[in-house]
Amino acid sequence: MDQLGLKRASLIGNSMGGGIALAFALTHPEQVEKLVLIDPIPTDVVHEVRNPSFRWFLAIRNIPLLPYLAVALHTRGMLRATLMEMVFDDRLITDAVVERQYRIGRIAGTARVMTSTLRHAEEVDRYGGALGSLVKPTLIIWGDQDEVFPPAVGRKLQRLIKGSELVAIKGSGHIPMWEHPNETNQAILDFLGR
């Protein structure tokens, strides 16, 4: 933002990106206009995550080298299974989608970054106590079929962030902007246009 000369901006983030947007809004509130959180990582991530793949990764996150090897050596089949946990409509997980994500995962440094993210997942807990102090206009969008973080997590987040709005996207998992882009985009545009 400093490089672009932006004093303030509205931030939008999904999952870990939502957690980053939330952390930025709490640590630099003067630079945030509005906040859109799409199924963001919650502050109690270790206890809130529900899908088998992420729970397994969190369980092994502190065993030396094992998380790195699990990420670096994952197969297309393992990746397909994880992606299918993230959407409600499994038909979206085509061979082309799996191949694209597989190739992204093979970019040098990706396994190290993913492993570090998993290992430090609990660090978002430090923001939990500050959520009540967030006074930015906040829209929370949640897939009503999210298997990663169930809708109850979104309702809890809405209660913690004063004046926030919660929009449930029907028939969507953890990535509503991909499964139902029209509904998700309309909710965002309506919110940002106010």
C-alpha cells in the first residue's frame, strides 16, 4: 500500500487470506476502509478445523520433517481428495483443476511455505481477544456447506465483530467465490457500494 501511495483500502480475503486481512485490520486499522472475510481462518483454528486433510496436517505439524515431506510428496489423488473437501459440488474438481493445483504445488518453495503456515497456525489465536475492538465495516461470507470451518464458526465470528454482517452462500463449501461467483460477488459489491 505504501508503494502504491494508498492511504486506505478495503480488504478481501478467503481462508488464510481472510485471516491475513483480519490481522492487518487489527494491527493497522487506520489503513482499512472496509473488510470482507470469506470463510476466514478462525482464531482457534486447531479446534475449529473439521476436514480430515487439514486435521491430519495439524496433528503432524510439529514432527520434524514430516509435514514438509507430506506436502512435497503429495500425489494428485491426495490433492483431489483435499480439494473435494473444500467444495460442496465435487464436479468442480476436474482433472484440469487437480493438475493446475498439482503444478502450483511443485513450484520451488511452495512446500516450505505450506509447512510453515501449518506449523504456525496457532499464531492467529493472538488476535482472538482483539476481535471485539474491530470497528471497521465488516462483511463475513460463509459457504453453508463448508467442511473446513463449519458455518457455526462464521456465526461466532459475526458475534465477536461488532456490527458485522453475515451472508451465507447456499450450496457452497469453503470457496464460495468459486462455487457461486454471482451470489458472492453481488454480496461484496452491495457491501462495498454502501
